[in-house]
Amino acid sequence: MKMKLRHLIGPQDITLEETNRILELARRISANMDSYSEVAKRKKVATLFYEPSTRTRLSFETAMLNLGGSVIGFPSANVSSANKGETVEDTIRVISCYADIAVMRHPKEGAPLLASLYSKIPVINAGDGGHNHPSQTMIDLMTIKSRMGRLDHLKIGMCGDLKFGRTVHSLVQSLSRYEGNEFVFISPEELRMPEYMLDELPIDSDAKWREERSLEKALPELDILYMTRVQQERFFNEEDYLRLRDSYILNAEKMQLAKSNMAVLHPLPRINEISRDVDLDSRAAYFEQVQNGVYVRMALLMSFMGLEDPLTGECILG
């Protein structure tokens, strides 16, 4: 039976049970890569990147190649028909004729959602402005679970740009669905977590949160520290960016305040918010996130294309 068309625009588009099943598929893939090398044979992913990207675009493309599929698409808007004025709606109508699944990054919030309304193939949001980045969230969840052994009853510090940080927004939405999690939002006043994001937390969530200005004060109590860069591309004037970019810098000295098993995550790229002397600390998990990105995106491509897991015979979203 043909699978119903599904899209991944935000974390809420998959249930908690589906989230856990996709994470378990990613774990199986990481341990049995050869078993998945032809799962997507003769399938194509279209990577539609209207905004620059290194990790997200290349890891989705690597994921599809690892599954035996192929890749089409464009790396920036100026080498696509968007440069001629073509709308997102028309682009996805055209791409639906060529590919089996589309991965879209766009500087405007809501663009991937708009595309999904006109698409005949699954659309995965690879980041829309300051709104959502659900595939990065799945990577973060896999990394946290591998480090902590669980996704519930954790105290998570979100530090840096919480206003425009789409990775933070998606991760808070997702982790708030797990029992007993608490959040500490560490940011300057100008980059606070938006009220609308807090209003979007699941109605039945028991997640607690508070705001904090001092990283040093919050560090001793955290299980997870999620660092983010202050994003120059989201600011309308350079003066504000320069004033805020060095608000929080994590270094080896500050790490001495943290728990011995605290995990430090970062969606990358980093600028200077994590000093290089933290890289050698066993608690640094941000390059582990990069590796997990390939496994998670292989699992997402399989799941949203309705491909069968060769090890279990199941379709995750089927």
C-alpha cells in the first residue's frame, strides 16, 4: 500500500513514538552501514538550498549516496531559477517531476511549509530563517541520548542567540515532549527566547524553564550545554552584531565549573563562542554531532520516502 505523503517542517510533524523509532533506525544504521548501501537505489533527493550551507547540505547528500541513491539540486538561490524570479511554489512543482524527496533551506520563515502545500513529494525543512531546523534536532537528540543514555529528566542550558537560533527553537520543542526536562535559557536581553516559541510548547508538556544572564552561574547544574553562535546574517545593522557577538565564550577555565559528564553541543559553524581549548575535553560532543548527522539524515530520507529497513522489514512511517 502506498504511503501517505508526509513532510518534516517542524518537530511537531512526527509523533514522540515516531521520533524514537527514527532515532533507533539511525542507531542501527550507524552499526550496520553496509546493510543500507542499496536501500535507495534509483531514488533521487533534490537539495534546494536558497541559503549557504556546508554541513546540512553535504550531510544530506552524503546520506543519500550512502543509501545508494543520487542527488540533484542547487547550492544557492543565485544559481537557480529563483534568481529569475521563480516562486517557491513553481520550483517545487517542477522538482516534484524530477526527484523522490526534497530538502529545502530558505532564509524566509515558512518557505518550506509553503513548498509542502504544492509538492507531490516529501519536503524536509533544512532550516527556514530563524524558525525551525528539525533534522538538526534529530541529530541533537541522537547525540544527547548516546551521551546521557536518556532523553528525559535532563537540565538543558541553551546559550547564545536564542532569538534567531532555529536549532534552539526546534530542540526545545522536541525535548519538551520528554518527561521531566528543564531548560535554562542563557542569553543577553536582546537575544532572548521569543515568547511565541514558548507559547508553542506542547500543551501537555511539564517542561520547566527559566532565563539566566550568567553562563558561569548556570554551568554547575547543567546536564547539557547547547552553545550557539550570534548569527551576523540575522542582524539588520552591524553595530548590534558587534556588540553582542562575544556575549558568551566557553573556555577550559569555565568548563571546570561544569559536571564531569556534562555534554557540550553546538550545531556549528562556531566563530569564537567555544574556545579551541575545549575541543580536547571529553565532554565536547559537537564533532560527534556531525558524524551522527549522516546516520540521522539517512534514517530521515528512508522514513519519509517509505523505504523498508532491510534489518527489520519495517517502514518507520508506514
